[in-house]
Amino acid sequence: MEKSSKIYVAGHRGLVGSAILKSLKEKGYANIVSRTHEELDLTDPMAVALFFQEENPEYVILAAAKVGGIVANNTYRADFIYENLMIQNNVIHQAYLNQVKKLLFLGSTCIYPRECPQPMKEEYLLTGPLEYTNEPYAIAKIAGIKMCESYNLQYGTNFISVMPTNLYGPNDNFDLEKSHVLPALIRKMHLGKLWMSGSIEELLNDLGSGTIEEARDFLGRFGITETSVEIWGTGNAMREFLWSEDMADACVFLMERRNFIDTYPKGQKEIRNTHLNIGTGEDISIKDLACLIKEIVGYEGTLKFNPDKPDGTYKKLTDVSKLNSLGWKYSMDLASGIERLYAWYLN
């Protein structure tokens, strides 16, 4: 990419897209196009077609998606598969029709089988049943990978798919119902800390408004009391976490220096599994994560793990040797990242 290249970042206000937008700007890319959901509904084929015809971007980074944690994925199953399929189909197809030079499609490591061998290599895709709670979302993202591969093979496009591990960072979602585990734990413990310390005004301000009685009822729905915080599952499940700005750096690195042809072995007859894992290759139990967040937040209450709630997939560790071999490795350690994210939340 040239510094003057026209780059469309879809989903620029989310956790992923905002980090990529920031990285591009820091690297000197000034000709960046973006649209809010209100300005452009990516599930609308006609609107997306018109946008591409009018803007004619040279490069596309597809970070727009409907995302959420276990509760949201399991509750809004139809929304997750429909909206993500529509977004992908519209943007990828229009990128082909309008001769985009390169597209980067972002998914998630939830695409791998529930009982996937560890660490998860790209070649393990479609080798077993998916985790039930996020199956609709995972199927949509697998379709996106195969769409990019298929367009590349049939039409000679240069579309790359990347599957980041669990991300966290600035502009994260802290909604107690829809957020992922790390920001959810930060907010739960922060609210629990305010309650324990008697900082009621600050507590109500964080919640938006209401009375202490309303706050008590609301927080009780999420297992937050004056003395304890409930955490779903046994705490034994293992998870890998990547700082969102590291993920963004990897994406820009690939857009600048690598192409589809670099994502599979030369001479391979059946070209598949061309996607790239983005992660750290290191994981931590939810229990140890909770204890680390508790220390950083300064929460002094009790952590209560609820084994009646689902753990999700027991272990999800990415094999990042493929990306490492292409020349990229992460830099932010987990403790430092959590400290920075908590400071961002407070501000």
C-alpha cells in the first residue's frame, strides 16, 4: 500500500476497527474512508454496491461484524448468523466487482472445533463439531474464509483472512450482558469495588442513573453484590488474550507486506486453510485471569465461581507459527494490557 492509497475500514468504531484505524494513521496513511452504521448499513446489498461505486477504495479492511460473549451469542443466534453473513457477502463481493487490490477479512478463533487439538493450527478447521453457544457466529466466519479463498482461486483476487484470538483494548465493550469475559470482569469488579467502598454516587454514575434499589436489582442479575462477584463457570477454562493494538499492527503488517499467495505452501494441489491465526500462543485460566484483574482493579471482595453456568470450550490456544514465520510477533504482555485497559475505562 502507498501512503496515499484509498483504504476503506469497515467497522472503524469497534474494538478491532478502531485499533486498525489508529495504527494506519500512526503509520502515515491519510486517505482512509469509513462509515458509521447509520451512514451505511452493510447488510443492505444496494447500499454497499452504491458505496463502492462512489468511493472506489483500493484496499479494504473488513472489521465490521456483530460480536458478543457467550450470553449474546447463545441468545441472539439468528441475528449473529444472518447479519455477519450479509455483511461479509456484500463487502467481499463488491470488493471483487470493483477490483479492490487487497482485502483483509477478520474473523475469530471460535471457528475451530470445540474439541480441537491444542494449540489450534489453521489446518484443524472443519475437523470436528463447533462449540454450541457460538456456532452461528462461527459458521458465518468460516463462510467468510471460504468466500475469500474461493474468490481468490476463481477470480484471482488478493483477499486474506485473519483469525484473531480473544481481543481486548481501547473501545472494548463493557456491557454486562454482551461483553466478552475480560472487559466484563473488569467492570464487574470495578462496580463491586465501588459498592464495597460505599461510593454510591460513583456507582450510580457508572450505571447511568437510577436509585440504589434499582442498582441493587440490576447488579444482582449479573451476580454482583456488596461483598462478592459471581463468575460464570468453574474458572478452569483456559483462554488466550491479545491486546487489540497488537492485532492491528499484525493486520497492517499483512496489508503492507504479504499477499494471498504467502498463506499456503507452494505446489499445494488443494488450496485451503489459507487463513492466519493472530495471537500470542500463550493462555491463562479464567480463575487466574480473574485473580489478576482483581489485583489490578483493587477489588477486595470474594470471587464466586458458578459451575452451573457454562465454561464454553475448555481450551482455545492458537498456534501462531504460521504468522510468526511471515515475520510478525506480539509485544504487549497481559498484565500491562489489563492495567492500560482499566485506566482507559476509568477515563
